[in-house]
Amino acid sequence: MFLIDELIALLAANLILSQALGTSTMFIAADSKKNMIATSCVITVFTTLGSAAAYLIDSLLPTSAADLRLLFYTAVIGILYIIMLTASYFAGRKWFADFRKYIHVSAFNCAVMGTLFTISGRAEDYSIAFDLGGYVFAGFEAGLGFIVAALILAAAYRKLNSAKVPASFRGFPAMLVYLGIISMAVYSLK
């Protein structure tokens, strides 16, 4: 059920906030199979490692300073961003040239930050069930939710951008309507 909840969060929230929680990144990912695989994998790495760091932040940060979580989460994602760029650079120039755009698009994506806050909020509600493993698993699961959402978008990307769709509706508007319909369908499964 968690995966469905994350998918609903990714898709339904984007109807209101069109750039939030990774919609624009999912459009980039849906453009080609290579983009989809690379972007989804990088976002999954960010959500998984970021969730581990969020566990440490949540356990060390006193409740009186909970408002500082955004600052610490942003710093952690920034550090992960630098580490991933550095690692890809030292892995080879070709690797760096191929993957830096995916790292750039994924690092400060709202899907990553939204995942950290969602997991943190869930941990506050169910503190017994959330230890380091729970945070990491939830982050990995959110990354998988992003992959599923990207697959759903990729299935319709070409058809929604074809000449059969009116020019004024083609692209982003058609994709938002499609996301809304898919969100309602997935929400009905809940």
C-alpha cells in the first residue's frame, strides 16, 4: 500500500502544483528509455541515501528545532549531489558526460525533498516501526514509486504528443490531464 500511496502523492499533487514532486522531471524521463532509466535510478539513489541521512537528522535534532529540518535536508542533498558528481567524474569522462545531467535534474528535485519530509512525518506518526532500516526502505520504495510513475508516463508520452492531439492541448496540458485520470484510477485502488 505504501507504494500506491507514494504514487498517488507523486501524481495527484502535481495537478495542483505542476512543477512539484517531480512532474517536470518525469516528463524528461518519459522522453526516452535511456532518460527514464537513468533519471529514475539517480532519483532512487537520492531518495534512498537521503532517507538514511534524514534518519540521522531526525534522531539527532531536538524537537524544539524541528523547523530546521529543511535546512539540514537541503544540506544533505547538496552533499550527496557533490559526492555523486565527484564519483561520476572519477569513474571516467564518458560516465561523467552521460550522467551529470541526470544528477543535476534529480538532486534538488521536489520528489527527493518531498520523500524526506513524507518519511519523516510518517516516522513521527509510527515511531516504533521506523528505525534506520525503515527510513532506508521507505526511501527506496519512494524511488521505486517514481520509477512506476515514469513508466506510466512513458506509456502515453508519444501518443499524447502526436499530431492526433490538438496543438494547443499537446504536451504538458495533455500530460496533466492524463496524470489526473491515472491518479484517480490509482486512488480508487486504495
